[in-house]
Amino acid sequence: MNLISVIIPAYNVAEFLPKCLDSILAQTYRNWEAIVIDDGSTDGSGEILDQYASRDARFVVIHQANQGRAAAKNAGLARMTGDFVTFVDGDDYVSPVYLQKLLGWLLENSADISKCFQVQFPEGGQVPAPYITEEVRVLDGSIDLLFQVQGIESFPMKLFRRQLFDGLRFPDLTVAEDSALMIRILEKNPKVVYNNSQYYYYLLRGTGATLAKSKHHLERIDAFATWLEVIEKNHPQDKFALHCAAIRFLEEGIGAVTRTCHLLTAQEVKGYKSRLRAEYRRLSGKTPLPLGVRCRFLLFYYWTGGYLMLKKARNRG
């Protein structure tokens, strides 16, 4: 019977962790191991994990100093023994049939990755009823899937054959580490099966204000620069992928700088804008950028304050 490794990074999620772990215990597919990484929590999350591990040997707990989500997930990959692996965030939870469905679709279609979708719900709010369907789609893997399948770049909601991670690990990023790694996995041309049913429950926590005060948003520039690097170096004939990745890189770059400009010195802002401008000019010579993207970038570059005012006005409207 196939063993599934469930990797759960956990950092200061004591309030939500029992529901997450209980949802794993409730799985109809029983042959699993849960590798739960306590990433230096200070709120009692580690003690909760130890309690679950003492009651069920399928829970394996790793305690480590705080190193971030990427390092936590890499620790789980190093420890796992399963034939397949999935990722669940410590403040989320999954349907009782989550593992059963993902594994069933994967095996029935001789696929390498299976994917479902998620229900999003606010902290303290009502959880919407999930959408359920029996229809599945099977796609031959390529980097083009990054731009064709919604949510393909994130790691929750998916089941992977463990061999896809041979020689690969999450890069040392605080944000967008999933995006930076997924393109490397899709380079292996995995067969992907997906179903639009919502078997993963994603909590919208009130942590956005904390992240907004962080420069970590700027790491998104490096993450999506990885997409360009991989495509241009290894897939130079894939014009569709280059076009889509160029747009994504510029949009993410604009977003990263405008979210953090209040935390940066004028010289730092100038440096990031210069880097993005150089890439804008280079990419404009390689792929026809849409008019909307060009207008947004030029407004951002030459009048960042005006760009921010227009964005705020649009959000209010």
C-alpha cells in the first residue's frame, strides 16, 4: 500500500494547529506519515505537536530554530519516507477524503502530480460549502502549465511522486519559494491530473499587516527572475512561456517595490527601479509586451507616487 508523506510546516499556529492535525487523523486513506516541522515556535505549537506524536506514531515531529518556511519544508523532504508527498500549512486543514482523492486520480491516470482546489475562508468567519465535481483533466507536463492551470505554482492542494524532488529543494526565500521551485519541477515534464473539487481549506489570517511591514516582498523579484532564467536558458524556443513570464516578472516587480517603498531609502528604491527598467528594456526586445503592462511600468518608473495614487483610487472604487 502506497505511503503518503504529509509535510506540515508550523510556526506559531497553536490556535489552528489541532484542527489541521485532526483533519489528517480523519483521513479515509490511512497509510500516511505526517512530518510536522516546528520552526522555532514560541506559542506552544511545539508542545501540541509532541502531544499528537505521543498518541499516534504516524506523526513525526522535527523541532528546529526558526529558519523560515522554505527551510522547514526542506527538513520535511529530507525526513520523509513516503512514495508520494503533499504539503499542508499548519493553519489550514483538509477534507477527510483529501489523500484518497489525490492518490486515486494520480494512480488511475498514471500521473506524477494530482491537484485539487481550495476553499478560502476568513479567520473567525463562516466556511463556505465546497464545490465538488467528478470531472478530471489530464495534462502533459511542461513549464507552460505555470500559465495554464490556476494555482499550479503553489504546493498545497497537490500530491507529488517523491522522485520529482530528486536533486531539488526549496530556495532560501521567505515569500514565493513555491513559485521558484515549481518551474524546476515542471521542467521534468510530469504528467498532471487535476480536479476542480475543493478538498483543501485555506485560512485567510489577519497577518497581512505584519508582512506589509517587511521587505520580504522584494524577494518576489528574485523568485520570478528564476522563471526568466530557466526559460531563456533551457527553453529558448518556448515563446509563449517567455511572454507570460516576462509579464509576470514585471507585474511582480512593480508590486514588490510599491509595497515596500515606504521601508526603503530613496537610493534603494532607485536601485530596484533601475534593475526592473533594465529588464523591461531587455524583455521588450524579446517579446511584445501588452500595452497595459507597458503603461503601468512606465507610470511606475517615472511617477511612482502617481502610480500609487491611481492604485489607491482604483481600490476604493
